[in-house]
Amino acid sequence: MNERIQELAYEAEEQAEREVDQSSGFNGETFHPAFCRIFAELIVKDVCQKLEDDGMVEIAMEMKQYFGAEQ
């Protein structure tokens, strides 16, 4: 697995654990959907940041809007 994807997966795992613990207590039924949502959001945001860094700001804005990941 790509190192950056692995970093994002770990970050998503940590965020999902905190979110689930705060809302309903940790369990597998609530963790998996939270992890998937957060992981997808992190990937979209990371890709959009790369686009912005490479001068493709308009494309990044369109992608954020398309995926609902506006910051």
C-alpha cells in the first residue's frame, strides 16, 4: 500500500475511534461506517490539496464541491 494512503488510513482510524467513543461508545457496528466516511474524506482533501499545490485551484474547488468535502 502506498505510504501516504497508509498514513491517511491510520489518521482515519484514530478519528473514527474518537468520534465513535464520543457518540455511542466504541463498537464494530458504528466504527466501520465512521472509518470509511472519514478515510474517503481524507483522501479527497489530500488529493485536492495536491491539485492546489500544483496550481490547479479551480479543479480542486470543483472536486471538493463534487464530493462535499469543502473545508
